[in-house]
Amino acid sequence: MDIYTIIFLALAVFIFLRLRSVLGQRTGSERPPYDRAAPNVVQRTQDNNNVVPMPGAVIDQAPLAPSADVAPADRWKGIAEPGTPLATGLDAIVAQDSSFDPRHFISGARSAYEMIVLAFANGDRRALKDLLSSEVYDSFDAVIKDREKHEQKTETRFVSIDKAELVSADARDRSAQLTVRFVSQMISVTRDKTGAIVDGNPDKVADITDVWTFARDTSSRDPNWKLVGTGSAA
């Protein structure tokens, strides 16, 4: 055995010991691997691979339904006033889906709102198809095709989402619908193939109010809501 072989063996042993000290050893108490077949639903954007919780999806644990012993006046406290159409609509949804929690929904809706706006700006049809009804997808796709035809690109950046509040709720024929008003600030600009601005302002923060309606089949095991209608408000 020559000197070079001895040196290489010594280096190999040293590297092995260093890796072992850095990576550690299995002790039998490690957390189990993530189960991809579990019902936890997340959506990823292709551009930044960020995990985004979807409306109605289970992330850490199932949302808790309102307790039966909660007084009617307090059932939707902070969400809807007792006796209002919104409160009545929420009661109807819970009657069809006892796991429904409006606070959990609003949290997911905020994430979905940002994801849909950015996917639309980026022309990410794959992400949009999973989040929109077929009718809404077709209208979004038409705008994307028009941008592609004119070789335009849109850049959108959220500054903040200042408010996301339920404005109506309804449940009928195993179909639940929730309408949310989003108040946000964003910067958006559309450029042509030369980089010239054709719409928007890269230096101006715009105040945006959108009114979106989400729906899901409450008899389905799929917990996700899809965007079925869009609108804007002053």
C-alpha cells in the first residue's frame, strides 16, 4: 500500500466522520415522513414554489365547527351580526357541512386571492385551472391569450392585503357560496415586447377593492373552494 492510498483512505474516514456529525444518526424518534395521500391540501406556484393554503383546505388540523352550546348571538361574533342575511347564510352552510369554519375560510381565501392575481399576471394557466370554475377560467384565459398575441407581459406585486371580509353566504342544493370583499394595495404594470409601458405604473401603489365569490359542493370530499365570480367596487 503506497503513501497516496493511505492518504486517500484517511481523507475518506475523515469525511465520513464529519458527515455523520453534521447529519446525525437515526434514533427511532424521528417524525414520520409527509404522507402525500393525506387530505391536507396545499397549492404551489410554479415561479416561487411557495406553499399556499387554499380556502377550505386542511393545513395543520381540521377547522372546528361552531359548538352547539354557543349562544346564537355569539355564534358568528366578529364575522356576522345576528339575524342578518350573512348569519343566516352561514347557518345554512354549517347545516350542510358541520366542519365549516368561516375564519378558516377567510384565511385561505386571502392566500387564494393573492395566488390567483399573481398567476393571472404571470399567465400561469396550470395554477389557475385548479382554482377557478370553468367559466371564470375561460374569461381569464381569453385575457392571457390577448396579452400573448400582442406580446405583452404584466408585472404585479402585492404591497398589502388590508382587508378580507365576508359579505354574503348562501347554501342550496348541496352547493355553498361565499362572497368576499378584498381591499388591497398593489403595483401593476403591463409592458410590450420592447419594454415600453402600455398600462399601469411601476412606481404607483394602487388601491384595489375586489368582490369575489367562491363555491364548493358540500357533498364532495374535496374541501377546496373555487372562484366562480369576480367583480370590483369603488
